[in-house]
Amino acid sequence: MVAIESSPEMVAKVYSLLSKNISIIRKRLNRSLTLTDKILLGHLENPEEQELIRGQSQLVLKPDRVALQDVLGQTVMLNFMQTKKSSTAVPTTVHCDHLIQARVEGGIDLLQSVEENDEVYSFLRSACAKFGAGFWEPGAGIIHQVILEQYAFPGCMLIGTDSHTPNAGGLGTCAVGVGGADAVEVMAGLPWELLYPKHIGVKLTGELKGWTAPKDVILYLAGKLTVSGGTNSIIEYFGPGVKSISCTGRATITNMGAELGATTSIFPYDDRMEKYLRATNRSELADLANANIPLITPDDDINQNPLQYFDNVLEIDLSSLEPHLVGPHSPDRARPLSELAKEVSDPANNFIDKIDTALIGSCTNSSYEDMSRAADIANQASRHNAKSNTPLMVTPGSDQVRMTIERDGQMDALKSINATVLANACGPCIGQWKREKVLDDTPNTIITSYNRNFPRRNDGKSGTMNFIASPEIVVALGLAGTLSFNPNTDDIIAPDGTKFRLNPPVKAPEVPPNGFHTSKSKYIAPPEDGSNIEIDINPESQRLESLQPWTAWDGNDYIELPILVKTKGKTTTDHISPAGPWLKYRGHLSKFSENMFMGAVNAFTDETGKGLNVSTGETSCEFSKTASYYKDSGLRWVVIGDENYGEGSSREHAALSPRLLGGAAVIARSFARIHESNLKKQGLIPLTFQDPQDYDRIMETDRISLTGLKYLTSGSPVDCTIHHSDGTTEYLKLNHSFATGQLEWFKAGSAMNLFHSK
């Protein structure tokens, strides 16, 4: 059985391999190497012969670890059962963080969740025991925080079934969010393929001060690069300003790199990482890192001549960086805090000044340092007997953090201004928030320290506008109760009528002075031998459903397929496959697929989740029901998408559901990386318009033919015929990103089908 821990033995083995492979890569490239070069290419399966063209080559890699959360982990384990493997080939852990719904407060919510989701937790617990994976019980914490505390290390390569897996980049890990099919293959012992990302360098100078926090680095960057500016790129931070940011502060930055579409983000090793490793009882790993610094830092020349080594370089002066807020509805709608009041006062923006709820914590911002800075603001208010002017909710990222801030007083400080402490889970950040008092279409403002703010993301309400800021800014605005408040210039009115001004938070310790309150009581290690463990799935279950292989491609072209939906504007995986109350059905694909395209905006009618059934002529039909009708009628169908189609979560169900209900292809202006890969893995064809303006040619009643598929090769276009309802036709060329080996996924019906055939 594979050992689960990132032990000194495991880490030493990784460093030995990195040293060997980096030496090969250095000779081949004959240049200085970035940190990205070293860790990414240091994990190549065949460094001697691997083609190395950024943006073109398919890298074949050997990750060190796999991490699964409890929602996508269900699908992964259901698929892994089909591989007939007796155990995982690499260290794998499952973390129960997504299914816990925020209703009252942490303790009550956790007990209710354990009861409601017992069937799912039992399945995951038994699957982990059978296949040699570690199991973290509900309440242990959010996957990314636990990975940072327990498993990440400088130089590691980790893949995880969650888009915010790059959180571990704050500890020098090359951590990439992937779809479930990728995870299954690596768990089964296969290598992992990744399009060779381009390199974006971000040079940090100066030092953070005042109200400015690490969060503001990534909020500012999101405004500069946009939600697609990091697509198929790794963001590497360097420069003298790096040393001013703590390890957990760096994790905040790398976590939200996912909002830029980046493959991952990473920081170099230094004494701030060493400090965190020792504080989390991994001193031996710190010693190993110190002995291998050249492997986990960029070459000296990188800092001096970055333009020679990165495809794009940006520079941020931390000393002049202002606190930022982003939103609503997109993480790249950024501005300095000082400019927000003007936007709020402009009626054209339709912003609601009154804040309905303020929320801090989550995987992005729940470190000891974050909570200490937020607690300082709370203590300032308490000295004036002031309370939060809006409900304030706190989500600790892990049990370790929660117990430590309970011991050290930060929790009491936040409670003193009427904060409610939620469970150590994702909660409202992913829509697991029972918010009954707000009607669906009622405009309202929330402010969070979370990472994602697409419409309906946090509470399923179309009218909710989520603005994202650092935890200390969120607490300050919560105390004021208004979005237009600026703690640098505005006063707060105390209960006695006096006014006071908040000071910037005092410098907070990045790790607890008295050490973390540690416990692994919520962790279950697998037995030495799980071969006798039986995993039974009740065929009558509404939560779990055994998976069956997809049908292989029949070798025929796709002729005159109806258009299920042409989506308008931003179409995230939340739009394609909504979460929230549907999360509980993630292990039951048939049931879960009833929500397909529920949040997608129909480009022809502006309706959400509904469109035309071209076979019956019925309008305003739910897309999932229309898809089922087409499937039952023997019809495959296509989707037309806009820019960056499928951005957001790594949610594999956004590909699984269309596959289940008869989808054949998605034609879009452009794709988000993970979703495009997920579509290919499930035997669907993701295609892009050669001319993005061709999107406008597609009409609601058109039929689409895709021809010449048997002759498809890597880089060759696909012939597309648009059959208009008036009998006329138009011809287009469409592009695809299938590498030669990936085309076999399509032919076999899925990547998993191909795995079985071998």
C-alpha cells in the first residue's frame, strides 16, 4: 500500500528525481531555469525526449499526490472502481468539506450534515479504506487548507479535483486543479498529460503596509489580466517583495489565481515557507528544503532578466498598492477601495449600498494571520461597544485554525461584534448557504473574502451582488454596514452617538506564537489491506449511482444536429451545472443532470435555463428536459458557447451531464482550460470558431453538421455546415485542441474507455 504522508523519505525521493531531471532539462534548454521550469519539467516522465514548446506540447507528467473533495470525490471513486485496481498508485486523500450547509452555526450545521449525508460519507469512507486513500472526516476542514497544513511541500506536484487546488502554490507546490478523469488515471498509475503552459512572471517590489493585504495583490492582478488572462499559463511570483508576504498570504494569492484561468501559481522557497513548515510540525521537511534550495528557487538570472524567460512580465509595487475590491458578478471587475464610493453613487451601476451580509474565511482567507488582522478590527470596534451593522459570518478553514483562534482569543473578538461562526467547510463560498429571507431576484449586496463571485454562486440568488475584499476590509465594511464606506477616510458611529475611526490592523503573527493547536482526530488512515472491504451501492439510492462506460463513437459524422442552447456571455460551470442544493446529488449522475444548463442565459431569448425544443416547437422548455427528449428520440445535439466557456470550478459534471443526455459537441469562441479537458475526457468534442464572429451566424432553429471526423488529426480543422431553417447553408472551419493521443479518447467514447481497452 502507498504511504499517505508527505514523509521525509517521500520528499527526499522527490528532490532526488527533481535533481536528476532538472540536470537533463538544463542541458537540453541551455539556459537559466525559472521555478516553474524546475518543478514542472522536473516531474516529466521522459525528460530526455519530451517535446518542450510552450503553448503547444503535451507534457507527460508524474504527479506526487492526488487530493479529492467529497463532491467530485464521489465520481472519482465510482470511476476508480471501474479500473479494477486494488489500490491507488500515488498518495491520495479525500476531504469532506463541500456538503456541509451553512444554516445556523458550525456545531449544529455539522451534526445535521453528518446525518443528512451519511450515505455519501459512508461510501467515501469505505472506498478510501478499500483503495488505500486517507479520509478526512466532515469538520476537519477545507481541502486546500488541510493540504497546506499536512501534505504540501516545496517542489511537490499535486493534482486535485477542485479548481482552487493551486492554493498549495503558497508553499512552493505545483498544484493544479483537474477533472475527475485526470485524477482517476493518476490514481491508477498512469501519467498525467498537460498542455505545456506559458509562463507569466509577476515581480513584486516594496512591502505591504496599512490596510493592504496579500489578498489585494491578486485582486489587483485579476483586474489587470481578467478572468481569462492566465489561461494555459503558470503565474510565477518573484522579486524582493516576495519576502514581505507570509506563506499563508502567498496561498491566498495562488488560490485566487484560478480566477484568472491560470493553470497554477507558485512562489519560491524561502524562510517564510520554512517558518510555516516548522510551525505545522514538519521540521524535517524544512531541513530537506534548506538542503535543496537550488531545486525549489529560480536561477539567479531570472530575477535580473525576467523578460528573457517569461512570456509576459508584470510588476507590482506592494508599497503603493491600495486595498482593492472586485465585483459584482466577476472577480476581475476590480478597483481600489478609494474609488468604490463613486461607483456606488452612480445610478448606472445599480449597486446597493446597504450590505446584507459580510462573510470572511473560507479556503482563501482563514489563516491565523488573516483571523488575527480581522480580530484586531473587531477589538477596535468593541472598545467603542460597536457591533457589526450587518450579519457577520466566519468560516474557519480547518479544525486546526479554529481550535487555535479559539485558544488565542481571535474567535472571541469576532464574536464580540456579533459574528456567527460556521463549520470548517466551504459553506456559502460554494452555495451551501440556506438563505431563505432573500428572494431570488431581489437586488442585494454581500461582501466576502472568498474567491469566486459569479451570479448565483454563493446563495443561488440571481439578485445577489458579491464584492470580494480582504478579511479586514470585509469586517470594516460590515461594521459600517455600507459598501461605500472607506476606513481610511470615514468614521463609524458608536451606539452612544460618538464617532471613531478604525486604524489599520496591527502587524499580525503569521503563525501562532504558542504553536498551532493540532489534532488528527478527524483523520482515518486506511487499513494495511482493504481487499476484503465491500462497497455496496443501493440501486434505489437517490444519492449514489454506479457509473457505466459511455458508448464508443460509431465512426459516423454528426449530421444536422439540433442546437440545445446558444449561451450568451459568461457561461461558467456554475451556469452549466449549478451547485448549491444540487450538490447532494453529485454521486447520482442521472438525478444531478436534471439541473443541466439551469443557469445558462439563452442568447436568443435572454431566458435563463430555458429554450426551444426544435422537434416539438415548444418554447421555454428546460434545457435538461429538452436534452432528454432529444436523447430518447435518438438525436445527438450541440451547444454554442461564448468567450471562455466553462470558466470557474473544475466541476466535471459540467461535462458528464451533457454526455449523459446526448451531447456531441460544444462550439465556443474560447474555452476555459479545465472544462475543455473535461469535455475531451468524456468523449465530447470541444471546438472553437476560427473567426469568433461566426458565433453570430448561429440561429435558434439551425442544424449543425460536423464532417470529416474519421480523418481528424491533431491541428486539423473540422468542417462545419450550418443548415438554416430556410433551406440555405453556410460553411465554417472549426478548430480543436486534441493532441494525437487524445483523439483516441473521442474514438473510444471516453478516456476511461480507452484505459479499459489497454
